[in-house]
Amino acid sequence: MAGIGESLLLVAFCGLCTFLTSISLSAIATNGAMKGGGPYYLIGRALGPEVGVSIGLCFFLGNAVAGALYVLGAVETFLKAMPAAGIFTETTTKVNGTISEPVQSISSHDLQIYGIVVTIILCIIVFGGVQMINRVAPAFLIPVLFSVLCIIIGIFVARNDHPVVGVTGLSLESFKHNWASQYQKTNEAGIPDADGKVNWTFHALVGLFFPAVTGIMAGSNRSASLKDTQRSIPIGTLAATLSTTGLYLISVLLFGAVATREKLLTDRLLTATVAWPFPVIVQIGIILSTLGAALQSLTGAPRLLAAIANDDILPILNYFKVADGNEPYIATLFTSIICAGCVIIGNLDLITPTITMFFLLCYAGVNLSCFLLDLLDAPSWRPRWKFHHWSISLLGAIINIVIMFLISWSFTIVSLALATLIYYYVSLKGKAGDWGDGFKSAYFQLALRSLRSLGANQVHPKNWYPIPLIFCRPWGKLPENVPCHPKLADFANCMKKKGRGMSIFFSILDGDYYECAEDAKAACKQLGTYIEYKQCEGVAEIVVAPTMTEGFRGIVQTMGLGNLKPNIVVMRYPEIWRRENLTEIPATFVSMINDCIVANKAVVIVKGLDEWPNEYQRQYGTIDLYWIVRDGGLMLLLSQLLLTKESFESCKIQVFCIAEEDSDAEALKADVKKFLYDLRMQAEVIVITIKSWDLQVEGGGQQDESLEAFTSARKRIANYLTDINTAAEKNRTPLMADGKNVIVNEQQVEKFLYTTLKLNSTILRYSRMAAVVLVSLPPPPANHPAYCYMEYMDLLVENVSRMLIVRGYRRDVVTLFT
């Protein structure tokens, strides 16, 4: 129907597709050892387990259905050669709309009956194993070679109407007559009929012919049985592709010149008709070649399914697992059932488009795998096959997709939908597998390129993201097998907008690195499991150091790369230090804050972490900000991020500002409102006036609570100062605390206490019922005892259930301009 011209184009187009795929297959197959699974193994290791399993299962179905196609082809040839063997018969047909001589067609019932019998025989051979298949292989190959020789001789010795009417011998006139296309309708048996229901086009012929070039994966399907895959697959695949494509092209030219169009359309065994001297050899060759192809499909498909099952990605496929060196009997039985079911359909033209789609999908996967690996050019990509390029693989993948849509857009959509469903099923139900696939390499290179593009300059406030460095080591003790406070991950999620961003959870293991290295790895794995369980995007890091202080200082200096270094340090407030008499905590805590200030890291200290809400605990009330010092807008940004979470979305923001005099209050309020408006932030502004630092005791209420805490703190500080002064006089040394010289100004200490008292009483007065309070973190005074600073902090957080103590760093994190 397509004529010589379009037939040559058809064969060349399909041959180009398989040739380009063979080059990609050769490149991937020679890049290291190749295990069982053939193209599935190659695609899965290149594009990841999800893509590999989805395409691999489709390719398995294609091979199983292809077995049915080859069985039906062998049976049809047998019944055509021996019409008397048919149990059922069908009537004559028409050719080109005119009554012609009777043409006997093969009954679909005969195809089904004989097909089932042949399928059972082939399955018995397959159950015998690869060795039995290898023994019978010559019996299939030798008659095929004789058949080809007889056909070629017969074409050259054919004469006009000899050996039958319609054969012209090699004739230029026949060649010209058959050059142009002449598409017709046929009946279901493939016989031309003007009233037929099957309408043929070039696109349909592509789908019909393409299964003839799908054998290029036969070698890779049996990769586990090959002695040297890196040598056998490239040579065998390319030799088979080039030789068969050349033979197809020659056959188109010769048969186009040796018979009339009517003979070509009606005689399905024309090759046997013109063969000389033994036409029966051709019929036997056709039958054996198709049976050999069916045997290859029934041999490769079970091994492909077993390879997918052995990778333990999908638990549902565990029934098909098989030990190394054993035959996949269960997978073979399953494949035989599918093949037999397709044989019962009994119609080649219905089966071939399905096979074509699955094979083309697999070929596209192989080409895309080579394209990705070649384009990324990772250090591990060193194939022995050098004749490849990413553009060739890309062209091959495009041709595969084009052929799919040329054949049938409906079948293409169905096959892609099936592969997509399998992909999502594997993503949801499958076990994770890290095979070092190309996508991981692409992510890595993209990350490196993005990191380089960010440069070392400061990120603009519009592009600023919080990258919290979360200190997981508890000040006290946690239950066994709990690597981190359970609420730290909940708080880390509150610092991200719509889940975007990355958190770094870290802890410090005291000891010698050489002795504790394995313990650190185990602790890091446990912490990573905890982060995954809490569904928090982040990574886990464990550092071994002689002391917590040294470990923290090293992490603050070195963690991160370029502009992806952590910019906020998050830690829990050590509420238990006095209750459990942990005297080493003040010096460690103050040292960590100072390290963050020196490293220009923002600090967020969480007080009341035990009561921090999770995503299901909705909060009401207000988020109160006590904006004491300029922090680059970090407190404002944190409050806005809290509002994006379900637990805080019902809250409102209140901003409290401190004014020295009443006359400054209105101007300050107006300035802050204008500032918040420019930042696109909605908040109520409240200005509190503090005229002096003198303590004004008011009866009852919050002031009494703060005053009581203030009095206790002042007594403890006085006792502490007396102790260190006594020790200094006794030892005749300068005043020392925490192993270093300190300078204590008692008036300054009193001033700090008064300021903290006033702020705490104000917080209790206005924000006792707030969902969370944010307040500026006062920096530790230089050369000041850490114990005194901890007393200030304790007084600040006294009786406040949930508080974030925030210190920004030397830059803005919010911008006034879009």
C-alpha cells in the first residue's frame, strides 16, 4: 500500500530509531558491570527507581504481548501453507472494489486454538532454562539463513507469470508501477476490501512494521547470562540492527520490482511463492523465525520481571523474586498467562500497536538515560563505547516520541498514562532506593551552579530566607533514643514560609574524635530519622569536640557554603540550670551567644519549648513584639512567618515600643506605623513610656510578681559577688569568674536588674495572655560574669509561659521596596 518510496522511508525511519537507540544502549552498557534486567537496569540506574520500574514494567508487558504476536505470526504462516490444517474456514472477499477470484482467509478460531497449543509448547521449553534454549537456537537460525538464500535466488530467477500469475520477475515497469503509494481499506484478515473496516495510512503502517525492528533488546534482556556484557551487547546489537535494516531495505527494492501491486497485497506468503528451489524452506523458516522470536520474548520477559522484583522496590512484586542463578519459574508462568490471553484475542493488527508503544517507551527511556548521563558528564561516566553524543541520544528520544504519536495518539496517551500511574504508585508505595541515578547528579550540579551564582556577596533582603541552625543538644537529659527535643522540629517548621527553606539540626558529642567517630555516625543517623519522622525539611549534623563550647564555636564558623551558610542560631533557653544546680551552664550559654554575635549570626532563644504548639493546636490571642533595639526587622519577619502557620493564623500582631518621654510617644507611634505600612505588615502599635529607671511599686498584680523575682535575683547576685571577691582576696588574684578576669560594676549590675524588672513587669501587664511574646535579646556585657547575665535573663522570662528572645545581625532582612 505504501509503495516502494514510502516503504523505503518507513524502513529507514524505523531503522534510524533503532540504530540511535542501539548507540545509546551501547554507551550505557559499557559504563560498568551490568546485572540482570536489561534496559530496566540501565534506565533505573540512570533515571532513578521510579522511572526505571515504570518503564521496566511497561517493557515487560510489551515483551509478554510480543510473544503472542510472534506465536500468531507463526500459526498464520502455518495455516497459510497448509490450509487443510484449518478447523474453521471463511468466505471470499473483494479486491479494489471488483469481484476477484476467491481468496481463502484464516479463521480467528484457528489462530486461537493453534496459538494456545504453540504457547504451551514454548513455555515448556522456557521452563527448561537458558541452557535448553541455547541448545535449540541453531534449529531456529539455520533454516532462516537458508530461507533468505532461497528467496534471493528465487527473485533473480523469477519470470513473467512464473512461478505464479502476478509475479513479473525483476521488472522496471513493476518498479515504477509500485513506486507510489495506494492506500486501501481491508477486512480484519488484512485482505483489501472496499467495504472493509480497517483504513490504512502511513502512520498505521509504522505501527504494523515497527515490531519487526524491536529485537535490539534481545541481548540486553539476557544480560545476566552474558559472559562479557560490555563487549557482547554493543557488537551484537549494532550488528543485528544494521544487518536487518539493510536486509529490509533490499527486500523493499527487490519485491517492489518482482510482482504486481495486486499480488503484493493479496499474497501474504509471496516470499515462499518466489523462493527457489524449495519454497517450503521459506515457510518453515518463517515459522521457525517467529517461534524463535516468541521464545526470546518469553525468555527475556520473566527475567526482566524477576530483576524488578529482586531490587525490592515494590513489595507487591515479592512473589517474583528469584535467587541468583535460579530460573524465574513464577515470573515465567505469569508471562505465559499474559501471552496466552493475548493469543486468545487472535488479531495481530490489534496487538501490534500496543507492543509498539511499550517498546518505543522503553527506547525513549534508554535514549533519555544516555542523554542525561552524557550531558551531565559525571566523573563516573566513562563508557568504553566512544561513538556517542548527547545530541544523538536526544534525537533518538525525539524520534521515538514522534513515532508513538504518528502511530496512534490514543495508544500513546494510554501508554504514557499507564507509565505515569506506575510511577506514582512506586513513589507512594515503593521503598527508597539510592542507585546514584542521573537525576541525583543533575540535582548536585544544579546545586553547585546555583551556589556559584549566588556568589559571596550579601543576599538582598527580598531574597533573604531564614536558614536556621538548630542546636539539639539538651541542657538536661532526654528520654533514651530521643535525639532532640520533640518540639524543636515544630518550631523549625514555623520559621519557614510554605515549607520552603532548610534547617540544619546539629548536636555536639563530647570526647575524642578518633574514639567517638562511630558513635557520632550512629547519632547523626538517629537524628536524621527523627527529622524525617517530624516531616521537617533539613539535615542532621553531629560534631565531636572536647567541650560543648569548642564544638559550638567550630560549627558557627564553618557550617554551610557561601550564601547558604546558616544565618539564625536557634536554641532552647536553659530553664533548668538553677533548679538542677548546673553551674557550668551560664558560662557555656553566654559563650554561645557571644560566638553568634562575633560570627554575625542572628539568635533566637525559645523559652517554654515544652508548651510550643504543634500544627494541630490552634492558638488565639496576639503575637506581641517588644521592639527594644534595631534588629534588621528579624522580629517582624518571624511574627509574619508565624502567621502563615495554621496554629497561629488566628492571632494578631501587637508591636510594643518603648519611649523615654510622653512627648515622644505619638511621634514614635506614627513613625512605627508608617514603617510597618511600608513593609506591608498589619500590626497594632502600642507605645509604652518609661520616664525613669526608678522602681515604682504598685499594689498587687504583675508588679508584685516581678518585684519578688527581682529581690531574689539581687540577693543571689550579691552572694555570688561576695564569693568571688572572697576567693580573689584569698588567692591574691584579680577578680575572676568562669576562668577569666572580670570587672564588676555594682551600679551597672543594679541598672541591668532594674531595666529587666521594668520590662518583665510590662510584659506581664500587657502580654500575659499572648500566644507568644517576642523580645529583643540584650547582649552580654563585656568582661561581665556569666552568672549575672543568667540572672538578668531569668528575671526577663519570669512567669512568661512562651517567649522568643531574638537578636538580629548587622543587616536588614526585610525591605521597604518591591
